[in-house]
Amino acid sequence: MALHFLVESSTDAGVGGVVSLVGAEAKHAAVVRRLRVGEAVTVGDGAGVWLTGVAEEVSPARVDVRIAERIEHPAPHPRIVLVQALAKGDRDELAVQAACELGVDEIVPWQASRSVSRWEGPKAVKGRERWASIVREAAKQAHRAWVPEVAAPVSTKQLAARASSQRVLLLDPTAPARLSEIVPDGRDLVLVVGPEGGISEEEIHRLSEAGAERVLLGDTVLRTSTAGPAAIAVLSVALGRW
């Protein structure tokens, strides 16, 4: 399988043209991945453009790829969105990484009432940047044409507002309906995963009042790091992605 890399911005390179990797991406290709002249390479811009070519010049400062094929993939619709509650340690980061590899289209950090981790002020900016970095690397690993967006952290009030235009699904181990029984209706599917202590009754009530649906993932209670990725797999089947 060809090595896959990302360019920092959209590209208009066509067949026969050259696209260049520079900066950290070039260094990673030349030094870490040990890319050599003549090797097959795929390059994406994270927004649907997919280029296939061959490495023509390789150095830690610059990698030139001669394009043999260009494909533009449309944005996924409907989208799968993961609202991941902030969690202690690296559990939320593990969820973000796996969700990206499995096909999530947007990730939203949620400051739930039971979240041990708190993103406030500069920490919120750094936390979002950290998640975005994890997503970028996971997208490269998974050879994704579209790199998921990491949105700004939301409160429960802001999350409730999404229920007016998107289908919000609360992962709740006491829910009466199973996630596997959900029939997509064309709206974006927004999965809400609580922190270690779960989603509070107040939050469940507030989100349900706004139109969110409580759904059961399975007969066992999964950790916050695995619940989202498992649910994404279920929805990927329902949407015909898998």
C-alpha cells in the first residue's frame, strides 16, 4: 500500500503536475517513513482531494510527488458526529483516535457535568489543538480523504441546540431502544458519549427535552474510550459505509 501524506492546504494539482510536501510533513516522509525516489505515494488535502503519484525528489525539507491520478471524493452525507465528554487521563484521546480511524466526520469536545477534566481558558485552546493533532495523524494512518473537524468545546446547553437540526443519540445503558435498531433518516447522526461517571440525569432530561434519543449500545457497559468507536461501527453498517 502506498504511503499517505497530507498537504497543509487545498491543491489544484492535476495529472502530470507536481505537489510538494514541506515542513514537518516532508521531514516525516523522508526521515521517519524513509520514503525513497520512485515509491508510490498518495497525497490528500483533508477536504476530499486524493492524489496518487510517485516520489520524484525526496529530502527532509521538501518532497516532490509527480501526480498520476486525481480523484475528488464528495463529503460524507449524512455525517457521523461524535460528542465526546472530556475524561481523565488519555481516555478521551483514545476515543478520538479510534473514532477517526473508524470514520467519524466531526468530533465535538463536551464539558459534561461529571467530567473530571476541565477545559478552561488557554487549556481549552490547547486541548482542542491536541485533539486536532491526534485526528490528523489518525486520518493519515487510515488513508482518509476527509479529515474530521474538531469543533470548539460545547456546554450541555449548546449541545441541546443541535437536536433541532441533527439527530442526537445519547448512549445510555438504561435506554429502552437499541442503537442497532436506528433507521437513518438523512439527518446527521450525533453520538453523545458521557464521561467516566456517565451522563447525569439532569443532562439526560435536558437533552431529551430538546429532542435527543436515548439508545442502548449493548448489554455491557463500555468505557468512555470505547463506547464512541463501538457506536460508530454500528452506524457505519446502518449507513452502508461498511
